[in-house]
Amino acid sequence: MAAINFFSEDTAFVPQKKLFLKRWIKGCIEDAGFKPKELNFIFCSDPYLLVINKQYLQHDTLTDIITFDNSLKPNVLSGDIFISIDRVRENAETFGVSVFDEMCRIIIHGTLHLLGYKDKTKKDKAEMTAMEDRCLQKRTEI
């Protein structure tokens, strides 16, 4: 059975509409031909995620998300996705969207990394953004 969990570290943030989010994430994963096993979304502060970024990726920069793939079988997803709620809030303001909408974009971005999508090259980033948009559109179908 799939477990999609939400946690908070170093922040009081708790996502709204958890059941909706779980159904939506699971649907996007299944539409890609994968099965979710255990996904943990950990909302945290900038300082908390910066420590992880330095420790595990040797990057001394703020980021909105770090994804750790814990999958052991092909097409079965397991992972820990750390999301800076500080970055989500700032991005929402910058892009003129709600915090919930930006949080959804970041959630699905991390999920797409687990599905094998990359974002280092211009072409890869365009493909990932297109898939993010498709997944975000699916929210209206739930």
C-alpha cells in the first residue's frame, strides 16, 4: 500500500488539503506507469535545508527542494523530499501565485525527479516544466 506522508522540521507549516494532495500525487505517479511505495514530504526552513544541501550535496546555496531517491525496485517509488517553505513563500510572491499552488509545483517537481526527470540542461528543464504543468492541470480532475 502506498504511503504518502507530510512532516514538518524546523517550521510550524502544515500543508492544507492533505488527502487531496495524496490522491493527486498518487495519480500523477500512476499515470507515469509507476507505483508509489513510500514518499515523505518534509517541509522545513531555509536554514534546515541549507544544512542538508551542504552536508549531502556540497552546495552552499539556498534551494527550494532536495530529493533523495530511496527506491529499491524499478517503477516503485520511495523517497524523501525536503521542501523549504521559506522558498515556497518567496517564490509564490515572486510569481504572483498562492502559496498552495507554488507548494504543489514544488511537490510535483520533487516527485518528477523520482520518476527520472532532470532539470540541469535547457532541454531537460523544458520537459520537466511541461510535465509539471500537466500534473498541475490534473488537480482540477480530482
